[in-house]
Amino acid sequence: MGHCILDAISFCGGFGSKIYAGGLYDEKLKKYRPSSVRSGFPDLVFCFRGMFIGIEVKQKDSQSTEQKQVEQEITQAYGLYKVVRTYDDFSKWFFTTVVNRKESKWN
């Protein structure tokens, strides 16, 4: 689903990326190396018309305490944050709240 979301954002002129925060197993060292990405950071981040937007993809579970904290920090900084469970959730929100927004103030 993340790739579909990123494709939609790109098609509309935005720029974004999936953020992998899970860390990696280092074969050479034979050990797990934790990610340098902050815990709770959204799965997808992008810039659209100068606005920072974080998308958390949740298909079954709920937001962690860290994810809720990051959501609060993003919105306090006037960024947008959305938890989506399906592509339709994202699509309805993105095209009504973000793409079709006329005002220069987002919040």
C-alpha cells in the first residue's frame, strides 16, 4: 500500500519516501544494527505544496505511545499527520484535505 500512496503523491506533484525504521542485520558483524530513525516516526513522509506530511500505515495494530508522541509533535509544528488503514482511507483524506485545499494556512 505504501508504494500506491507514494505514487499518488508523486502524480500530484509531491515528493516522498518510505522510512524504514526496523534496523538491519549485519552479516559481516553477525549482529543486528538498530536504525538511526527515531522511534515512532511515520512510515511515509512527504512534502506537498511546502507542507510536511507524515502517514502512518496501520492495517491491524494501533499506534504505539511513541507514534502518538511523534504525531503530536508534527501537528504542533503545523505539519499534517494521518493514520490510514486502507488506500481508500488515504485517498479520501489526501484528495479532500490536502490536494483540494485552497487556503494558505493548513491548520
